[in-house]
Amino acid sequence: LIEKGVGKIICHPYFLSPGKHATKDIPNLISSAITSINKPHIPVVTTDPVGTKLNVMVNAIHGLVEECLETLEEDVSGKKKKNEWELGGFFGDVKRMLEEEEG
């Protein structure tokens, strides 16, 4: 990346939870990489793991479930059925809490 002239490096740990890899191993690897490239004028930043953003996770799961349900909506006659479902359980509770906070 340095040889290609990048001006900033953004590291995104793609983990679903902030466990040992995301909180210790990855930061240590990034720190070692920063030391080895030895380019203090190029900022290296790290985002939070995706799993720490509960609203992002709930929306992603909700979207996947909706997409799946849309493919199951057609009955044997080929007509669309009315989509009458609601996200339930833990993720449904979280989604409703996020909607209450937003609205």
C-alpha cells in the first residue's frame, strides 16, 4: 500500500464480537505493522469491530431475514402472499428499542 502512495490506512477488524482477537491480537498486529512500515506521516486508524455496533448487526440480520421471507411469499398459485411477520425474540426486542430511541 505504501508503494502505491496511500495517504491513510484504515484497518477494520471483521469480528462479530469484541473478543480476544479483536481487542488484543489485532491491535498488537497493527502496532507491529505500524512499527515495521516506519512511516509516521501515514496515519493508521482502526475501526471498532462490526459486532460492537448492535444496530448495524440487527439491521443486517433483519434485512437478510426479510430477503429470505420475500422469496417464500409466493404460494403455489404464484400469487404474492401478504407479508405479515415481525422480527421476534432478542433481535426483535433490540430492533424495537432502537426504533423507540430513533423515533
